[in-house]
Amino acid sequence: MKNFFTLLLSILALNVCSAQVTLDEAPDFTVTDIHGETHNLFEQLDAGKYVMVDLFAYWCGPCCTNAPNVKQTYEEYGCNTGDLYVIALEADGTTAQTEDFENMCGAAEGAPVASGLDGGGSDAVDAFGPSAFPTIILIAPDRTIIEKDIWPYTNAGVDAILANLGVEKQECGLIDAVEDFSQINAVEVTPNPVSDFANVNIDLAESTKLNIEVFNIVGQKVYENALGQTAPGNHRLEIPTAGFATGTYLVKISVDGQLAEAIKINKI
């Protein structure tokens, strides 16, 4: 009997310590998130990014509890515009069920998330073969899975992992740098969320070379208006957003070739 319990404890300890994902190299996947945007793993890795993948299920309690922590990592490391790219793959729910999870669990407007049944998340999750949910993994640009199960997930622990890799935090959304640029008195983007048009309202204190760019959540430029030298005063500039996919975007405003503002907007 003693030998039986010793064996049982050994098996339990082995299960606790074993990785939730056994793969050494990440399989590629292409998914469509709940906002209609497409994401490809190898595209991000080939761009030199580390990719954190949250494998979860909409019905999973620990997944819900942990969702705000993953959102915090996403926001603190640049909202996928820096060296870290964060994406969540749901296992077997619909878009509606995944959206409900995001809203109820405090993850809305966070990292892109693909539902299992409608966004291709189920096939992607199956390719990784996690033994439990949630399983959060980290993939290096060379496609190796360097963290097979970040658990328990703490933001301090993740910060330590990323620091060892040389991945630094950076601003996400609004970069409050107006005071560093004397050419600009004030700037805002309205309405937010946007539908067909976004209006960039800028009050210039002096003549400056002005440039406006819009990037989607994966860092791709979707719009640019190089205005050149612009006179001082109030200016209202219109960005046509009707053709943008639903999701989150960054409006970047540069003066004399330097970034002055980056304002997050949501397209509905």
C-alpha cells in the first residue's frame, strides 16, 4: 500500500511539473479575431517579434480570472506595436460567446482574440495541443516555444522573463508628449469610437511640418496624410475610416519628423 501511494504521489507531481504544451517548435496559424482582423503567427515571428499566445476556453474559470493580467501585459508592452505580440486563441466557442468572455472577464479592448468556431481558434489551439486551460506560451522569433506554460501567471514574473530576453515596455494608446513639442498647443481625435470618419483637431502654435499616420493593431500602416509645412492655428483634418475593419487603431501625429502624439481609436 505504501508503495502504491508513493507511486501515486510521483505521478501527480510529474503531472503538476510537466509542460502544458509539449511541442518544441510552434506550428503556424492564421486566425480572424472577433473584430474581423486576420492574424498570422509566422508573419509576426518573421518580423522579429516574440509572440505570447493565450490558449483558453470561454467556459474556463481560471481563464477568466487571468484575462486581465494578459491584457495588462499587452498594454504595457505597446499593444502589439513593440517587440512583443500578444494574441488569445479560444478553443470551442462562437464569436458571441468569446465576446461575452472578454466583456465579463475584464479583457475587452485588450489583445486580439479569435473565437474557436468562427475565427479559426479551435484548429490553432488543437495544433498546440494544450493539456489544460489556460495555457500561456511564449514563442521566439526563430519559432521555438521558449515558455511552454507560464503559470501561475503574474505580471511581475512575465516582466522578468521578457527582461531577460531584452524585450522592453513601451507606451500604448495615448502618448502624452504634447508638452515636449512647442509647435502643438492641443490635439484630439473625434468621435471615438469612429464609424465613417475620424476628425483630427490640431491647434498649432507655430508653422511646422505635419504628418498623420494610422496603424492597425498589428502595426500595419493603413493611412497616411503627409501635410508638409502647415501654418499655425486650428486645423481639422478628416480621416476616412469607413473602409477600416472593426478594431483598434493608433493615430500617430508627427511634427518635423518626430512623433508628438499617438492616440488610440476604436472603429465600430
